[in-house]
Amino acid sequence: MKEIVIISGKGGTGKTSLTAAFAALSRNAVFADCDVDAADLHLILRPEVVEERAFKSGNEARIQPELCSGCGICSSVCRFGALRKKCDTLGRIGYTVEPFACEGCGLCVRLCPEQAILFPERTCGTLFISSTRFGPLVHARLTAAAENSGKLVSLVRKEAKRVAEEERRAFVLIDGPPGIGCPVIASVTGADRVLVVAEPTLSGEHDLLRVMELTRHFGIRTLVCINKADINEDAAARIEILASERGADILERIPYDEEVTAAQVRGLTLGEHGKGKALARVRAVWERLIQHEAE
Amino acid sequence: MIVAVASGKGGTGKTTVAVSLALAAEDGARLLDCDVEEPNSHIFIRPESLSSEEVFVPVPRADEDLCTACGFCGEVCSFNAIVSLKTKPLIFPELCHSCGACVRLCPQGALHEQRVVAGEILSGKRGSVELVYGTLKVGHAMAVPVIRAVKQQVAKDTLTIIDCPPGTSCPVIRAVEGCDIVVLVTEPTPFGLHDLTLAVETMRVIGLPFVVVINRCDIGDRGVAEYCEREGIEILASVPNDRRIAEAYSRGKTPGAVVPEIHSLFQDMLQALMERANLTMRAALLVKTTLSAGEIPQQQKSEEKE
């Protein structure tokens, strides 16, 4: 079983549209949406949820107002500015925890002389294991404004791998998040291969080089394809040179195609939509990707 | 005034909107690029004479002579950044949140903090725009300390525009907190709509006022417009899809540089944002005045004297 992760550095280059198109072309894969902040793959794969689980991760401090003496030790030790001084209706000084600021380190919990601070587990989102017309999909929804998306990413990957092993599927195809931080690191570490979807713009070039530095840092074999290549063919050519100098294999160029948006509006993969000049190139990317895996 | 430009989905045009708003400000603006994982504003602003400063985070280090391998630090760490199973602690700086718990709680006082580079802050100016942007060190997982460092550069008296990272989790929250209004940039597609609903939910949870800008407004479908109407969300502006804009973007040029009428569109947007922020501030003042019952506002007092 091989794990292939599709990432981009920059957002909006076409990761999800490509992953969905690959899903329709694959014969024997499990799909995982690791962009848990803003997951979209389900809009095209239209899953039927088989199993649903609350995702708990870490803890958060919660002060019991009746026990708080207002000494302020918690506030003085907190590095995240998560404790707020409040005055109640009787004029007593006490502290409360700002949940978006609390990172759940537990230092205040341990140092409170009144033992007034509880430390319950934090629910950060929901994990789904689903079936789709192309195969199983593991996806998640992060609670709005929640923390720990890297840990939820790891869980989505772990579950997708488990399903792939149980059903003896050859691939786990992962739709990754944008950026190079915690969720991306959680998506790519230990994967067999990364496909970076780049776009031929100065921003795209800048972001591709940073994300390639990351895959190199973690020693993951990297492929690059350029989407919307005809927006700027010179930039596309330059990006291909820069990427291959850094050890990436270059796959096809995919042209800008309004049919990609039209397919998305219909809730279909590009192959099901069956139109547009990008389609043949997307198929070619998939075939080369599979070839690479066979080697 | 502080305006944050955010979106759930990546690639909808946050940077384009943020940079264009900064350039539309007649009295100049400070632009803070908080998308420290993949900052792009500098490509469009091209600031002159950049100065840089490293961002450090404190990370624990064990004094081998004092450590008795009791394993308490590993127990205390909530982020799996310390492994100590009755051994000298093994510390993973890239997972450390710098909370300081292990250092403070080590019974032997054997841990102390040393500074580790998490990223860099760069600042420079071109024309009337002062740009400050952060870059997360590649391989470092935690973007938040670098975002915090960029956020410290909020201008006191001039307009500040914040270019936020995509998503709905901690980096976005740190980037938007403390701003007067959030501009959510989206595109009129099913992905754009879905991620907009998540961004709206996030803004409502943290209680910040927001408006929507629809970019490439003539592609896709009517879903975003209908959603905004249903939810009573103000659409501040719609920016048309134009191949000239896309090609200019690919060369690091803003839409206003190639399609002049777009520049005035952003000037109007900025004007509308200022008016809206003023209204919100006045409303907040009114609430404050009503809450402090019995207390007469300063201005009224002096009027009474007269």
C-alpha cells in the first residue's frame, strides 16, 4: 500500500479538483481529505457516512468561579494571555479562561493554589469514514476556531491507512492542506510520494520552492505538475527548471480550463463531466503518477 | 483602523485584495502579511531596503548534571515535545509550544530555556505602503509565534491591513484577533461557498464583524450570492474575472495596475469599510454608555455646565 499526498504550498491551485479526478480514475484506492480546516473533497465525492466519531484532542483550562480567590497566579504564568480578570456582580475579582487563546498546556491547572481550575478534554472536530462511488473516503470537520488541526490530520491519515489495509487497497490518495506548517507536516511525513500542484505565477513559484524545501527536509520523493499552465507559459517553463534542479520529476502541464469549474458546479469529477481541454492532461498526470509508483 | 483579509479556502484572492486595499489608501497604510507559511504580499509590493529580524521561541534544555531522570517533564508536557521514560529527556523543539511548564515544574530545576529560531520578520517600504511580513522557518510546525511577532507591528494611527493565512484554525484566529473588521474573500463556486460558510462560522464564534468580497464573480454559480442574502451578510464588492488580471498576477502585478477601474473599486471598498468600522465603534460606545448606568458621559457633563 502506497500513500500519495497532493499538496500545493499556495492555496487554490487545484489540489481538490485534481484529487477528485484521480479518484474517478483510480481502481483500487482509499481517499483521505487532510485539509481539515476547509475540506472540500466531499462536495465532489458525495460520501455516504458509514461511521462518525467525535475527535477529542488536548485539554482546556476552565476556572470554577466559586473556588477562584482572584490571586492571579494563573494569569502571571500563562504565556498565551489566555486568562482574563473579571469582576462579578458582588464586586469580587476572579479570572476566566479565554478558550480561543488557551493552548492547553495545563501550567495554570498545576499551579493554582485553590485547585480551582478544571482541565477537561477538548472536542476539536468530527471524523467521518464514508463510502463513495469510487471507494472509501476518510474525512473530518474541524470545529470552527478550534486548535490541533495537525493532530486531526494524523488521525485521518491513520484511519485511511487502516481501511486500505483491511480492504487490501493499493493506494491511499490524500488531498492535503495549503501551507508548510503543522497540518502539512502531519500530512506528508512518512508518505511514499508527494505531488505538488503548482501554478505559473510568481506567488506560485515562491510557494512551490518553500514546499519543496519542506519535502526535501523530510526526505519525501516529490513530483510536480503545473496547473493553469497557459496563464503564463514562460513562468511555467521557469518553474519546471527550478523544480527539476531541486530533484523533482516534472509531470504534465494542465491548461486553464473553465470546464474544471463547470464540473465542480455540477458536483462531478472532471472525467464524469467529460468535457474540456484539461481532461486529457489530467489523465496523463494520473498515468504517470501510477507509473512512478510501479517503478 | 485594522482590516483583516481572510478566507476559508486558499487561492481566492486574499493577497490581491489586501495589497490592493493598502495601495488604495490615500494616506498610506501598513500591510502585515500574516500568512507566514506562504507569504506573497512582498511579491506585489516589492519593498525597498528590507530589514530583517529573527523570531525566537524559548525551548527547554536539560542540564545533564542536575537531571535525575525522574520523567516528570515528559508527564507535564501536553504537546508530546518531551519524551522521558525514566531517562534523560529527549526534547523535540519543533513540537514545543513554549509554555514553560516543564521548566517551571522540574523538581531539580534542571531545565532551562534557550532561544531557537522559529522564523523571520521582514519589513520595508515602497511608496505609501509599509510592509511587514513573517516567514516560518521550513520544517517548523508552529506558525503562531511568527504570526504574533508580525501582529506586534500593528500601526497605531495609520490604517493597518492584515493578510491572513487560509483556513479556520489557530493561525487564522491569531491573525484576525483585535481587528475592527474582517473581509472574507471567496469565489462563487461550491468549494468557495462551503469554505465561506466555515469562515463565517469562525468569525461568529469569535465575535468579529465581517463582510464578503466575491472574487472572479462571474465564474461558477449563484450559490455564494444566495447564501449571503439568506444570512443577511453584506457583500462589500464583486471583482470580475478577467484574464488580464490573472496574467498580471502571474507577473506580480496588482489588478489596479492593469485595469484602472479596479483601482477605484478598491478605493470605494476602503471608504465603505471605514464607514462601517466607524458605525461599529459608535455602536460599541453607545453600549458602553448605556451599561455604565447613572454615569454621565464627559461631553454631556460639559454641556450641562454651559
